[in-house]
Amino acid sequence: MNRLLTNVSLLPYNTFGVDVSASHVFCLKQPADLDDLQGFPVFREMSHDLRRILVLGQGSNILFTGDFDGIVIRNGIGGIKVIEEDSLSVIVEAGAGVIWNDLVDYAVSINWWGLENLALIPGTAGASPVQNIGAYGVEAADVIERVNAFNLETGQWMRLENSECGFGYRDSIFKRDLKNRGVICSVVFRLSKRAEPRLGYSGVREELDRKGIIDPSAGDIAEAVAAIRRSKLPDPALLGNGGSFFKNPVVGETAFQRLKGSYPLMPFHRHGELYKIPAGWLIEKAGWKGYRSGNVGCYEKQSLILVNYGNATGREVLDLSERISGSVASVFGIGIEREVNVI
Ligand SMILES: Cc1cc2nc3c(=O)[nH]c(=O)nc-3n(C[C@H](O)[C@H](O)[C@H](O)COP(=O)(O)OP(=O)(O)OC[C@H]3O[C@@H](n4cnc5c(N)ncnc54)[C@H](O)[C@@H]3O)c2cc1C
């Protein structure tokens, strides 16, 4: 079967619903397929400039601003397997193409703990380390044991232990040194067999209380998180979007005190010695709540999410995002960084 396709529409492969195409798409089904990929003359030609290679999961954190003249590697490596187990924990390996929420469902169905707060995040298991996905007080880095990847530049397989992944807030080595180079083929998670509910984040305890659940299972927490997410976030199948467009800015003491002085009700979370300020709040206060212009706008329930109301181009979304970040900088004097990958 020919795994290297030409002139492929990427419309079904990005949650913003942007209509662009790729000159080449390679379908990766198993790690060994990467050997075949390297044998294609077009790969040898294009891999001189690694910006022409893009690994794609579900396209839920990507904004395409034009056609992609290069090779998109569509990661479809499946499989979830237990590779080690004792009475306290279980080590589970997920193929990079496994749908993230399927992995969460699988874990909570056995009452393994660790992934439940990350329920319903779109995307693949293989992308979870890339921006160190996080929600409801938990990050992928809390449960990732190691990542198995192939380095397209050196042709070497890499086994990166958690401490070697450079995890930070929505950040990892895969967004920096290994960007466009590291093809993640599987991710290994350490999950707990002991109940470890993390209910500190706003809304989860309340949702469980509402259902009368006092001693929740991992599945109860996953369901509560999913219910909250469904009530707050737009479903990309109905309204194109890439989740939070910007990261929450993290500021030092001086900037924090200056902002707090001007906006005493400003929400914030402590982030070690620093302060994390919700980007959605900044955007709203800068006047963007419910903004819509033509095909693009800010989601009515959460200004941090930019949406495609119809046939928006990636360029239109990007232009709106630049206007928003510019206005936040001029109102508050701080920058907001993009979370979504712009291609
Ligand atoms: C409605 C909505 C809600 C969201 N909520 C959250 C949230 O709560 N928390 C959160 O953290 N994120 C959230 N996101 C963002 C998104 O779900 C995550 O970033 C997710 O991990 C992206 O997975 P993906 O497979 O779609 O990756 P893609 O969008 O396809 O790719 C994202 C990046 O990872 C790289 N990549 C993907 N797969 C691989 C691989 N196998 N090897 C190497 N690089 C790879 C790509 O090159 C790209 O740079 C949300 C998105 C949407 C649309």
C-alpha cells in the first residue's frame, strides 16, 4: 500500500476546520514505517529543511495559515499495553496515535488513577507530551514515565525519561530542541492503583456533590470533568477551534503587584515564586468578550478560545489573535504567548 499520498486536503485533520492541503502526507501505522519514509527521495530532499516536515495527530492544537508544501506525517500508531505492574501501580504504553480520551476511558474503566482530570482533552496520546497537556490541576508530565521517539535528523531512536523531556507549563523539549525532529511513537505512563483524587480545582468537587458522590472513583472524576468541559468549551465538530489560543501569562512579583494595584479583583494562581494570570480574563477585560468579525471571533463563553464561524482562513484567525495580543499588551503591559501552533 502506498503510504505517501500527494495533494491531500487537511480539512478533516484540523479542528479549526481550515481548508488547506498538504503536498505530501505519510501515513504512519507502526514505528518501522519510518524506515520506509526515509527511503523516499522526496523525504531525503525535504528533510534538509525540517520546517517542511510536520507530525500531525488530530490537529487540535494547530492553525494552518496556508497550504503545506512538505510532508505531513499522520500518526496512526495504535495500541495500549501494560508493560509492568505491581500492587501499587501500573506502567502502560500507548501508541502515539491512540486517541487521548480513549486512553483516559481505558484507564478509568479499570480504576487506574492519574488521567481522570485530563478527560475529554482532544488529540492523540503522542501529542500529550508535546505541550504537556494539562487541565483541572493535573499535567501529562505528572504521569508520563518516558517517551519513545525517532529523531529524523540523526536517524536515531530515543528513549527520553520524564526528567529528560524538559517539561514546563505547556512546554517540553518537543516544542524546542526536538521541534519537527522528534517523531513520538509511544508514550509510557505510570498510573496508580490507589485512589488519588485531585479535587482542588474549581468546579470538580461541586459537580460531584451535585451528583451526590462523596467517595468518587477515577471514572466519576473523569465524568465530572467531561461534564464541566462540555458545558464550557465549544465542540470542534460544531464550531471550529483549537482550544485555548493563548497560554496564561506567568509574571514576577513586580508586574503582579502593579497589575493587582490597578485591578484588585484580578484572578491569579501561584506558580512557584511567580503568578499565573488567566489569559481569558485579560482578553475579556481588554474588551474582546463575544467579539465577532466576519468568519472569526472569540467564543461567547470563553474569550480565550478563538473560533471559526464558517469558512475562515487560518490567516483571518491569526490576524484576530494578533489584534487581541496587541490590545492586551497595550492595556496591561504584559505579553500573551500563543498556545496553538501556527503553521
Ligand atoms: C476544544 C479543545 C479543548 C482543548 N483543551 C485542552 C486542555 O484542556 N488542555 C490542553 O493542554 N490542551 C487542550 N487543547 C489542545 C489540544 O487538545 C492538545 O494540545 C492536544 O495534545 C493536541 O493533540 P493532537 O493530536 O491534536 O496534536 P496536533 O494538534 O496534531 O499537534 C500539536 C503539536 O504536537 C506535534 N505532534 C503531534 N503529534 C506528535 C507526535 N507523535 N510526535 C511529535 N510531535 C507531535 C505537532 O507537530 C504539533 O506541533 C484543546 C483543544 C481543543 C480543540
